[in-house]
Amino acid sequence: MFRPIRRLPLAIGPRIRGIRLNSSDSRQQFLQEYKVRSSLERLIHHYASEPLTKLSILTILEQSEKLNSTYILQSARETIEQLLAYNARRLRQFRDLPYLVMLNPSISDSYNNYLQTMSVLLTASLHPPCTMEETRRLREDVLQSFMDVHADALPVLSKGFGEVLHLLSVDKVKNFLDEHLRERVSMRLIAHQQISLTDSLIDGTYKEGSPYNGIVKPLDIREVIKRNAELVNDICLIKYDQSVKVKIDTNLHPPNFWTLKDEPAISNPGEPLMFPYIEYHLDYILMELFKNSFRAHIENGVSDPVQVTVSTSENPSFLEMRIRDKGKGIPPQALNHVFDYSFLTYESGEGESYKTLNVPPGEAGNTVAGMGYGLPLLKNYVEIFNDTIDLEEPAKGLLSVQSYYGWGTDVYLKTVGS
């Protein structure tokens, strides 16, 4: 098991050679650093063995309903412990990689970011907040710092794995990245929820007993679709000097439709279509899907609109969406690789194994465009929640692609609610 020593704050390898063991001061320094390092190793092992909290929309809503100045302190302590468990698992997974892989500067930098975060979180766990002012400082100095440190980590990690493919099997890389992306989404969600709860209390927007004090909000799905279509069209205008129209069809299914006893009722196109969800998750999902479909239309000279069909259900609670384009479809040899990491499979040199619209640097939500993470990360955003019941069988969010080569592509999205 390799533990890289480059830039690690507690690494002692290079110093051992420089210590004169007949010096009492040097021996004391060595022993002190060894004890600190050994304690850190035990803590990483401990937290990496802790069971992970099961995430669900319902859990997030319940946290929001309980929110008050007392509960926020309990929530802060739980958040630190949850992030420590996830962070320790990331460190353990990095350490399971071969020695030569961990020598790669980009991969080692990513590892060091998690080691740095581990140190910050451990310090926070020793001094949990006891007042609202301390909770505010935790929000700014620990949680926001965590979000900032890992905000641009994926391009760095992508670059690193693209450089070490000769040292690892494709399956090994895929398994590492699948777990890494899934748990990274969870970590950011946990931190973002605590930040939102804290902000609700500090900003005075908190409403006692409301399920929407945190990151889940009632969203008008039509407006979310339109907004993201406009954002992607802004990118298309810069790159192609063209835009793509979007047509939204909404089938509102009454509860008894899911027992197959009724037909769907077509909603009024002007009515809001409300569904409680995490807005930035849905924004990312739609941005990625629209980038693909809009580019397919423009590059194939298709003037028809991209068609988005939306269905919702309250019991069980979920949102279904079909995004249909007529952009000539995906070649059969590429269809089985649409959710692969493109640097493992691409041939065109453009980045994504399935068409992805590269965007100018700095565009919010698009920092991994063209790096091979777009669709795999999107799939993790969709599938993170799995606590609803669909008819009599457990169900979870899912994403699937059906393509008719020479005609177009349908993408089916299902995500759960409360």
C-alpha cells in the first residue's frame, strides 16, 4: 500500500534520513511526528470503516422541518462526522492504487487535497460548534473551504488518469472513478445542505416546520427547463452562431394512473409544474443533456425543436423526463460507451465518447466539459437517491439512452422526490 510523501504535511520519509539519531532534540522531534502520523493513520482507518449515511430527499426534508437554533448545532456535529467518513474512504481508495500511479503529480495533488480536508475536519470535530456564531464560522471556515478545495478537482484527476492508463486496466480506472464520483456527489450534498440550513437561520429566511429550509426547494420544472435551454443556447451562439428551440410537453399523471386504472391527463401548458428537488442537481443534469442534443441538431442541420416530455407523480413521488432530439443518433459502436469516461474510449479527440459541447473556461457548472466526466457524473447525480417505491418494487433514479442511428436519440430521466 503506497502513501505518497510529496507535499503531505505529516509525511516523515525524507526527514528520517536527515535526523541525527544521537541528538536528543532530533529523536524527540522524530518521535513526536511519528506519534502524530500514527494517530492520523488510526483515525483514517477508523472513519473509513464507519457506515455511510443513506441519503434521500426525505431525509433532507426532515432535517429542514426540524431546523431551529438548537437543531443546527446537532446537525453541524453530524455533518462533520459524515464528511470525515466519506473523506477517509477517499483516502483509503487512493492508497489502494499502485505506487507508480500515485507518483503522477495530478493524482497525488488530488490525494493531498483530501488529506488537507481530513486535517481540517478532524480539527473541527475536536471543537464542535456550541453557539450560532461558532456555527457560522464552521460554515465559512470549514464547509465552504471544503467546497472550494474540491470545486475544480475533477479536471485535475481526469488529467492524471489520462496519463497513467498504461499502468492500470480500464476496469480498475472505471471502478475507481465510479465510486469516487458517487461519493464526491454525496459529500458535496451533505456540506451544501448544512450550509443552506445555516444560511436560513442567519439570513432570517427560516420558516419553522417548513421542509424547504435546506437545499430542496419546490421547483417549477418548466422554468428550470427553459432557463437551462437558454444557458446552453448562449453557449451555442458563441460557438456556432446558432440556437435550438425546445418544445415542452407535460403529461400530468393522476395517482391512479400508476395502478393502470386511468389515462394520463394533459396539463395546461401555462400552468406551473411544481416538483420538490435540488435545483443545482437538476441544472447540471439538464445542462449536460441539452449540450448533447443541441450540438447534435446544429451539426446535423436539424431545424426541428428538441422535445422535452415531463411527467410527475405524487405517490410514489418522482419526476420523469424524456429529451428527444433528431440529431441523427449515436453510432452503434459508440452507444454502449455513452457513460464511459471518454479518455478511456474516445477516438475523435474531442473529449466525450458521446457528443459534449465544450464551453469557454469559467462557465458555471461546466468545468468538466470535454474532460470525459460529463455523462458519468450526470448519471451519479441522477442515481444518488433510491428511497422511493415504484409500484411494488424498490426503485431509484435512473438514466437511460435509446438511439436510432440515422434519426435521433431519446434520453430518459427518472429522479425521485419525497
